[in-house]
Amino acid sequence: MPRILNIRAVLLAVSLLTVLTASASLTVVPASAAAPEPPAIEWGVVPADAAGPDGRVSLRHTIDPGAAITDAVAVTNHSVEPAVFTVAAGDGVVGADGAFDVRADDPEAGGAWIDVGGLDGDGLALAAGETRVLPVTITVPADATPGDHPAGIVVGLSAEGSGVTVTHRVGVRVHLQVAGEIAPALRIDAATASFTPSWIPFVSGTLTVEYQVTNTGNVRFGASGAAEAAGPLGLLPGGGAAEAFEVLPGGTATQRIELRLAPLFLAAGEVTVTPIPLGDDRVPLPEAASSGFSTPAVPWSAIAVVAVGAGIIALAAVIVVRRRAR
């Protein structure tokens, strides 16, 4: 697997994961080596127009195949020292933790269509407190498929120490959609459940439901999962829900829901994933999808108590019988 740059996402109102604002290591630090300290330089990158930052939280465009558009980002050195930064575009992904990431390898999809100008050769040299607007050109190939092609533009600074180089990056997300037929769709795979009984007899245990959501369409969407379960014949039902998460086209997200449930030897239920809109997206949403599950739900602590009680009663009965026999 190619290395992936982890970037924390800023949550704005109902929008999920729009602006990249974190840093991530691009090298593995040996256990014997001390990792370099994060750079004292502080910097940022935001959408802009020719005059500077324009208040947007991301670059958002719908472009016809074979067409091109121009935009801009503003990079600011917030520190009191000059610095030379790297600037690059990359393909967007959503990591296992649900956070939007930008791949650190060479882009092959939407990131490859982005060109950032205004650089000083291979880097961007900014004086202390300087802001520079960089022109951005997005050129979509004529054979590009309709739908979302997530990407991002990242600005990085490297720190060295003990023979190790770590690059810290911040960035801005690019919502890039190729015009054409939009086909949203999702699928639930591998819904499984396991039950952990309480060590306190006759108390509800924890039912853990795990499932995978795959975006089989060509646009991103948010998804909210909920699970309901009960014992045999629908006795003592319970339910729970997971936090909403984002799934990109072709992406898969693994989710987990925990709920309290009485141990009635068997638990069965259904998990349902409901699509929800994200941010400023204006696309149709796929239908909700469901998947059933079942698992043993044995109350081992209660059985142990009953067994001990039965043993005590049996022992007492034996003693009584022997006394009467004497």
C-alpha cells in the first residue's frame, strides 16, 4: 500500500471533513532514533482569489470532461522566521478512522489534474508573516469518468534530527466533480456480531456489531449506521447507533456499534445504514441498506451462579438424606 498522509479534518456545522489542518509524519522513525521536534514555524493554506484569502473552506468545482478551470490558494507564514515550504497536490482518501487524508505518493486521479503555480522553483520561500497567492489550474482529461474525484493541496515543511527527516503538512481540500451521470449507491458487507456478558449475574451484556459500508457509486456521501437486536422471539430488544462518517466513491469504511442487551442465549437483529448529505453537496442520495446478524448470547455469570446454587442445594440434600439414613 502507498503511504498515506494523515490530516485532521475541521468539522464545520453539518459539513464533514472539509479543510485539512493537521500534520503527519512521512517517514518511519526507528525505535533507536529520536524523532525531530516539530518545526517552530507555523503556516496555513486556504482558498483565495487574486486579492488573498476569500473565506471559503475548500476548492469546489464541477467541470466537464476535457475542460479546465482556474482558482487560487493563499499560503501564509505565520512565524517570525523565513521558511521554504513544499507545495503539492494529491489524491484524496478517507482513512480507517474516518478522517479525510491526502496520499503522499504521486497522484493518479484527481490530484494529478491539479497544477499549482507561483512557486520558487521546487519550493515556496516565504518571509516572516508573508502571504502569497498561488494560482491553481485544474485540467480534466477528456476521458474522465463522471462523479467525484477527491483531492487536496498540501503545504509542507521538513524537520531533521538524528538522521531522520519528518515532513509536517497542512492543506486544503479540493471537491472535484466531473460533470455527467451521477449514480449514488452503497452496499453493506460482512455484518457480524459478538456478545460479551457482564460479570455481574443477570445484568445486560454488550453486543458489538461490526459491518463494512462500500460506496459502489460515483459520488461521496455521509452515512449513519444504527443497529437493533433482541433475544429469541423478539424478547428484551435494544438498539444503538454509530457516528456519521464519510465514504468516497469506491471506498469502504468499517464501523462498529455497541449496545446493551439482555443475555438470552441468542441475539439477532439488523444493522441499517442511512445515507446523509455532506456539507454543500447537492447530489441524490442512495437508498438505505440493511443486513442481518445473529450471535450466541450466553449469560455465563448467571449460569455460574445457578450452577453454584444448584450444587449447594444438591449437597445439602445429600447431607439431609445421609442424616435420615443414620
